[in-house]
Amino acid sequence: MFEKIRIKEHMEVADCNGQHVGTVDDVKDDAIKLTKSDSADSMHHMISLDDVEKIDDNRVYLKQGARIPEGLGNKASV
């Protein structure tokens, strides 16, 4: 189990395969707020802390099957 206080602004968020999903903008209540710059629609998106598998090497890894909002990571990889 991880401590949510370890999740900091500008940390990378990756899916269970290590693929870039987004970048942490903030942690609010029980969710990670992702930066607009990683979103195809230029809006903030939230990912539940329940979907976090681990934090390792300044990177947040999501669980397999985590609900990832559509269009995340597209701008960063284009």
C-alpha cells in the first residue's frame, strides 16, 4: 500500500504496462488531478486513488483494468 502524500505535482502517471497516461497536477481528496497538457481535449481529468497500484521511481503506476479517461496521453505522444 502506498501513502497518497507521496504523490507529488509533476510526477508521471503510467498504466500497468508503463505507458504514459498523464502528469500529476494535484491530489484532491481521493483522486489524482492530471494536467490539461496531457489531454486531447485540453481539460483536467481525474483518476481515483483506488486505481493506483504503486509508486516507484517518481512514477505512479495504475492497476491493470484501471479506468483511464479517453484521450489521455495523446497530446504528449504526438
